[in-house]
Amino acid sequence: MSLTKSERRQRIKFRIRKVVTGTSVKPRLSVFRSNKEIYAQIIDDVNGVTLTSASSREAGITRGANSETAASVGKLIAEKALKAGIENVSFDRNGYLYHGRVKSLAEGAREAGLKF
């Protein structure tokens, strides 16, 4: 029995979420990518609250190649997090491979000063 692409991602996602959780001290940076856009949220799982979020649909994002857009979303989420007093996060790749747009978002967030 072979799994569909989305079923495979769900399995990987659940396996990751067993380990990666967000607290108020070290929240979780969750990444979601669709075919067209990319989204990032910083989440406190203990209280069930999204602390801040950013996406490629926002006004201040430079549109270019997909990985360049993802890097600018990473920088934006890092700026918002630092403004909210968050420096350290746990990175949740959400079942996606750490490659391409997910990797460039993470590198953009690191460049802007977020630690993970």
C-alpha cells in the first residue's frame, strides 16, 4: 500500500510534532507552503496562541523567485518576533523537506536575528 503525497506529509508531521513543541519561553516557528504562497507562524502550544505570523501575501514582501520570497518572509517573521520580545524558537518544518523554500525561509529568519 503506497501513501499519497499528503498522507506521507501528515505522517512525517505527526512524527515531528511529538518532539517539537512551543512554550512561552521558546515558541514554535511553523512553516506552511502552498503551491503559490508561503506562511510562517510563531506559536505558543502550551496556551494555544499564535504570537505572530507572516506570509508572502503581506504588503512589505518583495516578490521574486519563490526562494527569494520565502527568505523575505523569514526576515519579516524574525523582525516581528524580535519586536514581540522573542529571540529563541523551535523550528517546525511541518512535514516538508528542509530544502528549497523552507530552507530559505529559515535562513532568512536566522539572518534577521532569530535563533534556532
